[in-house]
Amino acid sequence: MVNKNNSAYIFLFLATLFWAGNFVVGKFASYHQIPPFSLNFYRWFFAWLILAPFTIQEIIKKKTYIIKNYKYYIILGITSVTIFNSIVYYSLNFTQVISGVLMISTIPVMIMFISSILKIEKTNIFQILGVACSFLGVILIVTKANFEILINLDFNKGDITMVLAMLSWATYSALLKKKKHELSQLALLEVIISFGFIFLIPIYFIEYQMDYRISLDQKFFMILFYVVLFPGLASFIFWIKGVSLIGANRAGVFLHMMPILSAIMAMIIFNEKFMFYHMLGSIFILIGILLSNRKIKNA
């Protein structure tokens, strides 16, 4: 059990570290005017190509099983590959890295909430209170603790879309634990990428037709190199391994390190400031996390 836990902790820490770097690199992409949906398109296109030689035989062998469960894998692909990553890159064009990762840090609580709704895992009163507190923390960050913004609905669109990304990833993580897979972890990742990528294709062409084009220069290839190999492949593989070893709820706790790692990098690299509303929102998010991880003692 100790070895199983230690392995899971290593996998989940590395996944979180690379995802934290993804926010910083995503901000770099916005500075260099790299279209977010096109960046996500190429990220998963090359990730799919890299995985194909190692997974194609197993996928062909298990094609009946995959086709039988195609609706399930479509949902996993859309929530993780199509929606989450695209929206994160899009949101970073309009919001700070710090604001984005603080909102993403509520995902563990959202996983518990969605797991309860989908009847994947049971919930309790503390988890319900945790969801409420965490959501209040997100509202404080989105509104910058300014009540007038809430009244006038004058939100930063990057913050609002980041909330959608947060809910999308929480849904993916909860559903990932819903059933046992008759696929290896690499083949499972390739199947998820395949279904998610199908829905990225029309989005890519829409963005292209809107005249948002990628310049094939050194900066783009450096950014692409990172997002394909680290958050694109390594993080997904490590996350799937970690969730399979200790479950979605316990794995979700590791995402709390993302705001710390990303905020430190953002403050150093982009000179971002940790504002009062960040602190206020963080307090409510932390209270929500602590409440959601509290267990009710048997009477």
C-alpha cells in the first residue's frame, strides 16, 4: 500500500508541475499572438502522432470494446482535450495566470460535487459546504471583490471562460473514475485524444477562416514542444496512473499545488501581482477544500 501511494504521489506531483507550467507557456503564447484553438489543435495532433506507434495495435484489437463505449469516450475527449485545454489558452489572452490557476484549484471540490451528482462517489454535508465556499472564492476572484462588477455583470471574459474550463476538467476527472477500462493507460489516452481531436478540427478551421493564423517561427515551435511533451502527454499519462491508484477524490488534492507553482512562476516571469482579492478568494477556496475533505464520524 505504501509503495502504491508513493508511486501515485510522484505521478500526480509531476502531472501538476507540468500543468502549472502549461499556464505560464499559455500566457507566453498569448503575448506572441498564437491563436489558442490552433495551438491546442497542433498540440494534440502531434501528441496523437507520437502515441500512435505504441497504441495502434491495441486499439485495433479492442476496437469492438471502444465502439461499444464510444459515447463515453466522446465525452471524455470533449471535456479534456477539446474544451479544457482550448479554453485555458483562450482565457489566458484576457486574464492573469494567478487568477486562472486559483480558479482551477477548485477542481478537486468540483470533482466531488460532480461525482456525487453522477452517483460515482457519495458526498456529505461537509463536501456540499466545501463546494459553496470554493464557489464563493471563485466569485471573489472573478469580481475582483468588487460588488459593482457583480451588479453590472461586467466580468473579465477570460475569468468567466476559465470557470467553464474548471467545470469541464472536473467532469472529465469524475467520469474517468466511473468505470474500469479494458485498455492500457497509453491506449486509453490515445482514444481520448482521438475523440477529442475530432471535435477540434472544425474549431481549428473556423479560427483559421477568421484569419487567426499561426506564424511558424522559433517561438511557436518552442511553445509547441513543451505543450505536446509535458502537459500534453506526460501529465495526462501521470494523471491517469495516479487516479487509477488512489481514486479521483484523493488525486484531486494534488491540484492544489498548481496555483502555488504557477503563481510563483508568473510573479517571477511576468511580474504579476498577488492582489487582495486573490488572497480573499484563496481563503474561501482553502476553507472549501478543507471542508470537502472532512469525513463524518459514525454515530
